[in-house]
Amino acid sequence: MSWTSGTLVAFDLETTGTDIETDRIVTAAVVAVDADERPPEARTWLLDPGVTIPRQASAIHGISTEHARRHGVAAAPAIDEITSAVAEVLNSGTPLVVMNARYDLSLLDRECRRHGIEPLVKRLRGGTSPVIDPLVLDKHVDQYRKGSRNLQALCEHYGVPLNDAHNAVADAVAAARAARSMGIKHSVIGTLGPAELHDLQVRAAAEQAVSLQRYLRRTSDVTAYVEPAWPIVPFSREEIGPLTRG
């Protein structure tokens, strides 16, 4: 049975910014999305990140510093819960959909380390479920399509509704449905087994990083570096976990 016909679990974060090393989690969602379009089952978290949420970030996801402090839970126990939920999915055999996984999963890793919590890579058993990243897969199957590759653009291209963008649940559900539509449309990925699909993305993400780095060095910055590791940027080069082996 193809992964496109079963349940997908999607993971999404809304954060204080875009730097995996310094930014913090504000909201998180882990959402089970069935193929029959039944209402998704979601676990959600609102955190007090312990830092000021920049106005630019609040303008995107709608959560202010004051709101997070008043209604959010302490960061450390919530991050432990989120990481446990993600690890449970990856250890279960159910594919985990993460749009731009290199960002969300790496930031989660750094938050664990910041708070002295066992990171995701230490919680995984052998034979983990695949991570499915619509961003990496779309670039792989439709390399030369012009225009944006953000979640909204992918949803428009694959005919998936996206309501309430930058809400963690809405974005997670849309990412799962876009991934499913992509797999149905492109049999080259839709017919792959879990391990094959994951390993393809490890290789594809590295190739895409090399291509972008080459372009940047040619057009704007001769020192540009684009991280090739996927779906988690290793905390150290000695710590290469099972997810990043292709």
C-alpha cells in the first residue's frame, strides 16, 4: 500500500524567527491527517518562549509576547512533550510530514539542548518512519517550475486549501494534504517504500543545497554556504543520526 493512501502525521512550529540556533518555539502542532478527509486529530502547544517575540514574528503568526506570557506554558516541559510526540510518530511506522523539515526539526533539536532535554535524535529506534518534506519533494519532482515554493504556493499548485495560514494546525494539515497530492500526482515518489522515500530526500536535499550554493556564489556572495544535511542539521559533525543517513 502506498504511503499516499494511509494516515500521515504532520508537524509544524511557529517561532520567534528563522535562526535555528537562537530562535524559540511559540506554538507547535502534531496532527494526524487521514486520507478520507475526516477532521484531523491534533495535539497543540502554546509556549512562553522566555524571550520577547519580535513584532515581525507576531505579525505573521498573531501571537504577542504578552499573550504568550499570559497563556503559554513553560518552555522546557512543553518542548519535552513535543519531542516525545514527534519521536512517537517516527518510531511508530507512520510517515511524519514536515514542511521545510530542516528548519522545524533542527530548531526543536536546539531547543532541547538549550533546556537540557534529550533531543529527538537520541529518542529514535532503528527503522524509523520516513520524514516527508513537501518542499524537498516538490523541488525534486518539478525542478524547473518557476515561482515560490512556500506552503501557500504548493497548496495552490496541488489544489489544497490553506485557511488560517501560519496557524500551526492549519499549516500542518495543509502540508500533509499537499504531500499526499504530490505523491498521487508523481508516481516516482508515490510508489516508493518508506526507507526509499526518506533516503531519496536525504540525497535530493543535499543536491538542492549544492545547486543553490553554487548559484549564490555566482550571483551575490562568493562565500555563501547552504547546509546540505536533512532533515536535521546536526548539532555537531560527530553527531550524525539515523535520519540524516541517505
